[in-house]
Amino acid sequence: MPEPDAATLARRPGLVQELKRIVPDGVISDEDEMRPYECDGLTAYRQLPMVVVLPSTTEQVAKVLAFCTANGVKVVPRGAGTSLSGGALPLADAVTLGMGRFNRILEIDWDNRCAVVQPGVTNLAITGAVQHRGFYYAPDPSSQIACTIGGNVAENAGGVHCLKYGLTTNNLLGLEMVLPDGQVIRIGGKHQDADGYDLMGIITGSEGLLGVVTEVTVRILRRPETARALLMGFASNEAAGDAVAAIIGAGIIPAGLEMMDRPAIHAAEDFVHAGYPLDVEALLICELDGPEAEVDHLIGVVEAIVRKHGAVVVRASTSDEERLKFWAGRKSAFPAAGRISPDYLCMDGTIPRRALPKVLARTAELSRQYGLRVANVFHAGDGNLHPLILFDANQPGELERAEAFGADILRLCVEVGGVLTGEHGVGVEKRDLMPEMFSEDDLAQQKRLKCAFDPGGLLNPGKVFPTLERCAELGRLRVTGGHVPFPDLPRF
């Protein structure tokens, strides 16, 4: 991370005092009380913030940002802290701006089929607020019980149903955001498409580098008439990967199409007892939804396809309870892995579906090379991989081996035509791998976009980009060969 600004740290008492004036009941400056904010879901890296501020109104957010910009103070926005890429990792000389108090659902507009919510509302709470009238919010990351909609916007989160219903970006209608200088802007609204530049597309997935979102308008959907799931076991990962390609190639777009390998199957079954077969190497869960007649027909079509591609177990849900049980194991895969290993890194590369067998085979080779186990879970339908690299941070060198293993998986994703991240973001985890995918000119152009929003470079610095340049320097930035990484991150 960038070296702490000694001048800012020297001014800390005065800065804390002014922040207390802006947010009288929401400033945390005691070291022990700030400890819960020292990391996010990527717990390998930890750093105490300079101070934590918990505003409760857009006006307070605007005043905090305007004050920090005027005084050259860095700001790290934070939601629920469930980020798996270090996106909310604090800085020693920065204000951590916690948005947890923005936790109200402001409006449900049934006629326009949308909900207006604050960014601290959890993902699952949106569905909970509308399900009594047969509606739901489609994006459903596995952490949906805890992750907040503001964080979903920052990372463009997905979930098991993103194949058919899209990521966060496909389900947003409007945003309110505070710029670093304190200016409040509104983009979009309750209508389907905003005019002009696609600013909402730029902001969604921008990882807190451009502004702080204070209000979100999301699309809500009618629940399908029928939803059924197929549980399908295969004798090899390659056969399961081929079956995924065949299902999509047949023109079928399931609501969800997920894959787990043997270690993930066993961990999940031991954890939630979902009824998974334990004598298979790979498991597919395919959910089909829509009119009952259509779903029943497609169940038969998919079963025929997977049996042709070597499925040895095929079981269709006969009730909604059984369907949810099938999904319970997949959605609990991450905590389940915590029961079989002291630590794990969850990677997030995305690849073309056709490359799935090759990537799985190469991942197995890398597992043997690094001497570390890996449990694989995927959003198989859209090629979003989540390999869980199992390690023990108490054993010297294992964290470093796990990081190197993960970096090689991500390089492989790029090599086969994929990308570094599907929904977790770049943060600090993948920051120094960005040159694997982008040239210096590409990165410079991305930085110029950040500078248009944040000319002082004060919002979430040290994330996403492998080098820092002042905005004034970017106009004459040229390819110089290689990149200079930030100093080592503070590790736990």
C-alpha cells in the first residue's frame, strides 16, 4: 500500500475533532474500537485506519468528503466488509467511511417494479421486503444474507442466478452518489434506460474509486410461476464441463447453472446435508424457471443432454423445499470450506465456457505443484470460477504459496481468453496482476477516468491500479516497460 502520509498523521487530533463536529455520534478513534474495521473478507491483510466515521445522512457524507478533499485526506469507503479482494482495506492515514447506518428501504414502487434503498441494506433484505407480493431481487451472491447493496454496486456482484437475470449492473435503475468534493449527483431514476453517457455503467464495479453511493434504485422482478432444479453427478470434471457447454449450446438459458468438484461436494454435504451424491467427481446444479409446462419440458431436455455427456446421477427436485435444499449446499460452499481448512483464498477469474475442462485440469496440476488442496465451485453457466485454495497461515510460507497459486490461476484465466475477476473486484488482491490483462496505455486511460471524478486521487487509493501517478502526470504518461508495485501490504 502507499506509504502513510506523515503530515496527515501529525494532524490526526484536529482532523478527528472536525469529523466529530460533522458527525457528532459517529466517529471512532480508539484503537481497540477500530479493530473490527482493520480488514474485510480478505483477512490475510490488516491495517488499522486513522479514524472511522459512520455518517447517517447524505448531507453528512457530503460534508465529510468535502472536508477531507479540502485537507488532502484520503478516504476508504466501506460497506459490510464482506469484500473478498481487499476492496475495503483501510489505510493508516485515511478515514474509513462506514456506510452501515444507511440501512433503510426508502420506497417500494410496485407500479414501476422497483425499490429505492440505502446502500447499507443487505441484498437479501430487498427480496424479504417484496416477496409477500410475489416479487424478488434477482442478484443473489452467496453472502447475500450479509453483503449490502452498496457493496454489490461497488463490485458488480452476481450470484447463482446471474446467468439468466444478470449481475448487479443489469438490475440497477438509478443511483445517488457523492463526489469527492461533496457534490451530490443523481444518475438514472425509475425508468428503464438513462439518457446520455452510461455513467451508471462506469460507477457499477468501480470499487469505491469514483464516489460514495448513498441511494440505489433497483429493479424487482415477478417470481417465476415454476422453478425446479436438477442435481447431476459426473465421473470427471471434464465431463461436467462438456455438459455445461452442451446445455448452453442447445439454446437453453437456465436460471442458474453451478458446478462443484469432489472436495467442495464433500465439504458442503458434511456442512448442510443437502443430499449430494458423494461418489462423483463433479456435480452440476441446473435450475429452470418459467411456466410449468415449459419447465417440465426443459427438465427432460437437459436430462437427455447430460446423460449423453456422461452423467451418472440425475435427480430433479419435486418440491420447492427440495430445490432450495439443492442450493443450500452450493451457497454454503465458502463457510463449508472453513471447516476443512484453517484458511482459504477464494479466487474469482472468469473464462469462456469452452475452456472449463482445460482450466480445471491445469488447476489440478498447479495444486500438485504448490502442494496445496483446492476445492472448486463455479458459476459454470457464465464461466465465473471460484477456486478455494486451502492453506494454513500458521505454517511458514503457506500464505505466500497460496497467493502464488492463486496468481497462476488468474494468469491462466487471461491466457485462455478470460478476465481477472467476475464479481469480487480487483481491490488489492489482483492489483499487481492488472498488467497481465491490460497494457500501460490501457491502465493510463482507466486512471484518467478516475481523475475525472477524483482529481486528488483521495478515494480508496492503492486499490485496482498497480502504480500511482498524479492526475497532472497522466497526460504525458508513456509506456516505460514493466510496473512498480506498491510497498508490501500489511499482513496478519
